[in-house]
Amino acid sequence: MNPELSQLISLQDVDVEIKRINAEIESLPAKRNELESQFAAENKEFLDVKQQLDEALTQKRRLEGEIEAEQQMLEKFKADQMKATNEREYSTSVREIDTAKKTISGLETEVLKLMEQVEKLDAHVKERSPEIESKRVEMEKQLNEYETLAKADAEKLTSLFAERTPLLETLSSETRSTYDRMSKIKSGLALSEARDYKCLACRMTIRPQVFNDIRRGETLITCENCGRILFFRG
Ligand SMILES: [Zn+2]
């Protein structure tokens, strides 16, 4: 066989594989998104409750912080009261103590309400959690598989390009430009297999004499109809 023809066949095999891998890599982010949004949609109720619980807990911590600050103020007002040297100072601290106590009591009521809410939400979350978590593990396993696939694909691409360069370099510049041109026009398939007196890419019938020449593979023959370089697989 013409050495250029066998190089071209290898080159096209490499290019077809590069194209397949690139398509696979490009499809991964959408697959990832789909998986994540499917999880979010299927578990919306649970995730909403979980969010409400998180918010209630944050709110509770904030109120507890306020109570602590208010209690420190109360201690200070009490100390002021002890140190009061006249009626005016004394009655001021009495008023401040009273206000602080009311504020603390109001905050404590809010905390109690929140604790009831937290208890209910927490019970719901705990009940459903094992089931949802196992679904989440399942999803993350799948996401990891995509990640592994993406890495393997990147490695494959590197080695395919390493294979491609010497194949391309040994072609004559004329053959190389034919291949490049046809590859662009025919979306990556510059070559077509000839079988049963037909071009498999465009189904055009090949005359017996031409078919025999293709079978011998001594020269580069292009399809009269689609222009692809024809080859015969023995
Ligand atoms: Zn053809």
C-alpha cells in the first residue's frame, strides 16, 4: 500500500477519536448540571426545610448574642445602682435596669419560639436525612465518575496529539493540505472506505477499474462525487 495512504488512514482514526473525546468533554458540564438540578428538584421540600432550619439556628445564635450583651449591660446598671450617690443617679439606674430586664425577657420569648420551630424542623430533617444523604452520596459518586472521565479524556487527548504530529509531518505538503481541506469540509472525515463498489460516505457507485485501483492502494484516489480520499480495508 502507498505509505501516505496508510498514514492517512491512521491520521483519520486519530482525528475521529480526538473529535469523539472533545465532544465527550464538552458534554460533561451539562451532564453535571443536570444531575445537580435533578437532585435539587427531587429533594426540594427537604432542602427548603433544611434551609429554614439553618436560618432559624442562625437567628437563635444572633438573639442569644444579644441577650448576652444585654445581660452585661444589666450587670453594669446594677453596679451603677450600688454606686449611686444621689436620688437622680439611683432612679436613672432603676429605669435602666427595668428596661434591660424587659428587653432580655422579650428576647428570651423570641428564643423560645425559635427553639420550638427548630425542634419541629430538626425532627423533619432527621427523619428524611438518611434517605436524602444516600441519594446525595449516589449523586456525588456519579459526579466523581464524570471528573475521572474528564481527566482520562484529557490524558488521551495529549497522547493522541502526540501520535498525530508525526503522522502529519511525514505526509507531502500536497497530501496534507488535501487532508486538511477535506477534513474541514467533511466534518473530520477526509477519507472514506470503498466497499462493494461504493463510496461508503456518499454511496456513489465506483467503476470496477477504479475500485481495483483503490484495492491495490498504490495511488491516492478521490471519490468523484464527494471528493473524499478512498481506501480499501483488506
Ligand atoms: Zn464519496
